[in-house]
Amino acid sequence: MIRLSDIVQQFAATTRQRYSLLPSQLKALSAWQICRTDKAPFMQLRCNDCEQPRYVPHSCGHRYCPHCQHHQSQEWLARQLQKQLPARYFMLTFTLPAELRSLAWRHQRMVYDQLMQCSWATLKQFSHNDKQLQGIPGATSVLHTHNRRLDYHPHVHMVMPATAIDQHNILRKKSGRKGWLFSRRALAKVFRAKLLAALKQAGLTLPADYPERWVVHCKSVGTGNKALTYLGRYLYRGVIREKDILRCENGQVTFRYRDSKTQHTQTRTVSGEHFLWMLLQHVLPKGLRRARNFGLLHPNSKHKLQLIQLLQGFNPARLIAALPDRPVITCPCCGGVMKIVRTRIQPSASLLPNSS
């Protein structure tokens, strides 16, 4: 498997020269470059059985590193499963039109925030006006800025149970057709109006050629488990898996991806510098939260949500119990479990032979 740190070490200097990088992107590039290499700080392990010591380099721990943050992803998923309700779930995708992407790139913090807020405001309005729901729903929202080819493509995924709390604190559920929640065309029309109004109010100059018809997708995702797992996969671990990087040779990088229309595996080859740039353009500005919970799933509604789960006889603990345990480090000598005894040890030549 080709490691991202190897690619960064080879192309980092030319990437910094060719592209104008933001501070958050420069920090990410520096972190990736030493991730689990002999230039990173080390941690000391000791086997519980044979007491054999071992030194291994730290991971960089950067949120967008594909080699790190697996445990954080699992923790996030566990928190979302803790909030689940016995209802049908839907995943709605609100996409920013191509004509507004350059505006979003120049004003990332403002546009991304409004993209998430207006997506939620649209769902909230439709739930309030729906004859069956007539209340405030809940939704888990995750901002993505990439498509499967790693191009710049800002959009928001909203995972929503087909339930709402009305003004009398009564839980109402959506019934009827299994794959139906709201009209996609109506959602797109209202979302378009809300986002354009918010951007104008923020003082941004809109392009003259933005389209009349926008795109909002809505599909049933059953209990929501798989949809949340999908969102968690890219929330803390970057936009590509290292095992999908196939080759790095002759100054070019080849990676694979699954085509969203045909569902067939495709490959793409770009220069090493452009490959790093495609990863870096999805590093969000510092402090911007790309995952948010709204309405019934907001932390402020924790006690109300727990009461609903109790009254509905629904215990999400079984869903959390099904999550895999955090993997342990095994001893290369006897196979026993190793524990961490020291961390952040500065690298030195004496540690390198034991760092594998």
C-alpha cells in the first residue's frame, strides 16, 4: 500500500510553490508528511505477557489524514446511534450549483455555514407544514466538499428520521409510501430561495448566471445505520483511503474511485502536486464544524430524546454494542497485548531499529 506520507515527502515542496495554500492547508500538509514516519515522535509499548518493549512512531492525528482518526470516527458514529429513533430514515442531499462554487471557494466560512443552515431551515419548514408531522424534526448534517473524483463539489448530507415533535410535545411519524418524505422539486425550490437570500444578506455578490432549477436528492435509508456509517467514514479520515491510492510513479499518482452513476470502479491519474492539491482543497477553515445536529437531535434536546426512546420502548444500546472494538497492538514476539507506557518521545537514531 502506498502511504500518503510518502507522496507528501516527494511533492510537498513543489505543491507549496505551485499553489497558494491557506494556513490550515499548510498545517495539514506538514502533519501528513511525518505521519507514522521516523520523523514523528515515538511512543513506547510494553507487552503484558513477555514485557518486550517496542517503539512505534505516532500518527499525526490530523482530522483529514486517511491514516488516522479511525477511533474518532467510531466514537462519532456511536454518539449518533445513541440518538436513533424507531422510525424510517431518509438521507437528503443539498447541492451547491456549479455556478456558485467559485463564490464558495472565496468565502468558504460564510457559504459553508449558510449551506448547512439553509438546508436545515428547509427541512424544518417542510416538517412544520406537513399534514402528518406538523412539528420540529431532527437531523444529522455533514458537509462534504468533494465528489468521488475528489473534485471541488460542496454539498450537505442530512440524515433525518421521519418523525417530529409537535407543539404539544407529542411524537408524530410520517406514514404512507416507504420511499416518500417530501417533494424533491419543492425542497430544491425553497432551498434555493433561502440560500440566495442568505448570501445576499451577507453582502456577497452573486454571479449573474446561477441556474433556476437546483438539485436536492432524497432517498429512504431504512434505519439510518448505513447512512450514518457512510458519513462517519469521511468525517475524520480525509477524502480518500490509502488503499485506493494505486500507483505513484513518474511524477504522477493514480487512484481509484467508484463512479456514482454506473457504480463501476474507475481510475484517475494526475500529477503528484495536483493530487495533493485535490486533497488540500477539502481541508476546511479552522473552527468550522462540518458535522452538526439540529432540532430533535440537537444536544439541547437530549433529555426529551431519551424520554421518547423510553416511551417507544427503543434501546439504542444494541446498535452501539455491534460496533467493532478498538483494535489492540499485539506483541511481535508472543502475540500478547501491548500497552502504551510513554508517549511523545522525540525521535533519535537509537529508536529507528525498533520502530517497525
